[in-house]
Amino acid sequence: MGAKRDRLQEQLSRVEAAKQFEAEFRQLVSDGETRGDRHQQQAEDTIEALRKILQTSPLPAAQLALETIEAGIELNTELINSLWKILADLSEQTSVPKLQQQLQHIKTKLDIAYPSRAELSGLAVKRSQQASLLREVDQLTDRLSVLTQQLATEPELQQQRSHLAASLTNLADPRGRSQLLTRDLQQHPNLIRQQLAIVEQCDQVQALINQFNDQLNEFADLEIQIEEQKQNRQNHQSAYLTYLQYQNDANQLRKLEPELQTATVQLQELQTEQNNTQTESDRLLKDYDPELWKQVETAYSHRRSQADQLSGGLPQQRKRLMEISTQIATLQGIAEKRDRAVEELKQTEKIKRFISFARKAYKEAGPRITERYVQNISHEADRLFRELVNRPNVALEWTKDYEIIVQEGAHNRRFINLSGGEQMCAALAVRLALLRVLADIDIAFFDEPTTNMDRPRRESLAEAIANIKTFRQLFVISHDDTFEKFTENVILVVREV
């Protein structure tokens, strides 16, 4: 029984090393599970993308890649679960309280067994207890063997640990990058305020651009109108050609009208003459003379032939005249439409040239307007900066890249190289200049300007604001009494409890 107790104590001494190994193994499994979660998230995103690709165009390679990634996720999950099971078993076998409890239990049994050795009557009971203790020792021995086998896998776990350490190294110092991002995040409010000021300026410029675009939208269908006029010209092309075909005949209308009138007069005269001749013939029949009759008959036949010719051609000429008159009226209407279309086309082309010029001018004016605004703001900020720092030998420039540069003598310094007070004055000068140039007002409000500032910085800010002379009125809302000695009027607001 004492030898078994010694073996348990020896096992307890070895358990400390196994416990240390169990802690390191637990850390490795935790790190592996964390990276496995990140890998699983990335794999799920990839699976989602592959499924979208398969929905649009099923490819065997994409299907194979999807199945491979899913199998990898399942294998990784099974591996992590197996490691946790091994870790749970190892934790149970390396639990010092349990082993100490078993050792204490054996010691208690030994303490009970020693006084009872002389008692032969209880020998069978003691032997039974001894057999039970032997079985417990055998169980502990078996557990120790299992623990030893698990410890034999330590090189493989060390290799996994090295692999996990290499993976951590590949992340390129995430803690350092997190610190850099934290410092950048602290400057985020200042950048947001600058961005809001710039966005407000851009909104004003965009409003002007939208106004011009609204004016240009009135000519949005200009191309369509031009195409319609061209289509009208093409539709009337055949009529115009007809007009040109009969233009010569129409030009002879004025010449033929007098001839028609002359022929009509002649016909009337001939009819009158015929009547007179018939009267004269009747009169002369009384004194019939064959020779005279032949002369009269010949003259009558000649006059009759002329009259028939004129009478036969008159309806055709009148019909022709009406047709030509109708065609002339139609062609004159078409010609007037053509002239109006040509005039509208010229006017439309003129408007088109103006719109093209206006679009080009608006596009080229944007950067110049921005540059002009930046120059005006830079000049105003330069003057305000000298008032704030109360030094006439310094100059401030707000560049086109929205960077602040301070010149003192022959030296130029960027914003990050300025002292804390100079940075505060420079930023305040640029903000007041934006207010003056963009809003064109000389009144400013400062809401809690001394937040997170120590006493020297608060006094420096109060003195700098007091040096501003170009603004007609400045309001400072603050819980701090630093500004009381620099202000003309103080209004105290007290909250009653």
C-alpha cells in the first residue's frame, strides 16, 4: 500500500509538467480555432461567390472548387473538435485535485489499515479493500499510460505551434497596425469637420452646376428637332423636284395670259364681225352676186377656221392654266416651309454651337472656381493667423491640396511640424476664413472650444481669440472661466436644482 502511495506521489510530480503542456496545448488550440473561424468566414464568402457564379454559368471547375472548400471547412471543424476532446481528456487526467483526492483516499485507507493489521478477524475485509485499492492503482496506471502516449505527440503539437506562430508573423504585427489605426482614429473628428466644410463648399458649386444643367435641359431635345426638320426636308423633296420641273411652265403663265386675253378679244370681235357679216349677207342676198359671194365665202371660211382653232384650244389652255396655278400655289407653300426650315436649322445650329461652348465653359470653370475659392480662403486665413498669434512676420498658406503651410522668415513648416498652439491657431484661422469667404458673415460662435485642454492651452486659446479684430462679434459658449478676463460681456447661465 505504501509503494502504491509513492507511485501516486511520483505521478503527481509528473502531472505538473503535463499540466504545463496542457496549458500550452490549450493556447495552441484556441489560436487555431480563432484562425479557423476567420478561415471559415472567408471560405463562406468564397462559397457564396462560387454559388452565384454557378447560378449564372455552371462550370465544372467552380463546382469542384466549391466542393473542395466545403470539405476543407468540414475537415477543419472535425479537427478542432477532436483537439478539444483530447484537451478535455488531458485536462481531466492532469487534474491535480482529482489525483490528490485519490492519493488522500489511499492514505486514509492506509491509516485505517495499519491499526487493523493485528485484527485477524477483519483480514478478509482488509484484503478486499486492498484489492479495490489495487484496482484503483491499476486504473491510475492506465491513465498515466494514456497521458504518456499523449505526451509522446508533443513534437507534433510543437510543430503545430510553430506553424501557428509563423501564421501570426505573416499577419505583419497586427497590434502595431491597430495602434496606428487608433492614432488615426483620434484625428477622425478634425478630418470630419474639414470634410463637412469642403462638402458644403462643393454643394454650393454643385448647386450652380445644377442650375446651369437645368438651363441646358431646355435644349435637351435639340438633336431630335434637328432630325425632325431633316426628315421634313426629305419628305418634301419629291414635291420640291416637281416644283422645279414645272417652274419654267409656271414662269410662262404671265406671258400666256395676255395672249389668251388677246385671243378672247379677237374671238369676240370675230363673232361680232360674223354677226355683222350675216346681216350684211342677208342684205346682200337680195342683190346676190356670185362673184361677191365667193369672196365673202372665202373670207368667212378663213375667219371661221381661225375661230374654230381658237375655240378648240381655249378649254385645254384654261385647264392647263388651272393645273399650273394649283401646282404653283402648292410649290410656293412648300418653298415657304423649306425657307422656314432652313432658317430654323440655321438658328438651331447656332444654339447648338452656343450650348457646346457653354458645356465646355462650365466643365472648365469648375477647377478654376475651386482654385479661386482656395486662394481667397488662404489670403483670409493668412491675415487671421497673424492676428491670432500676434506676430506680423509669419504667413499661412492653404494649398490646393488642402494642406496648411506656415512660413516664418525663410523657413516653411508643415502643419504636423507646428507646435500645439500654432496648430490650434492655424486650424482656427482656416475655419474662420472658410466662414468669412463662403458665408460672408463676420459673426462666429465657439461651442466648448477648450474641451480636453490643460490650463496653459486654454489661456493660449482665449488670448488668441481675443486677438481677432476683423470679426464684428464673437460668441464663446463654455463651462470654463478662462475667457472671462478677455470678454466684454459675460452671461452666466445657472441651473437650479
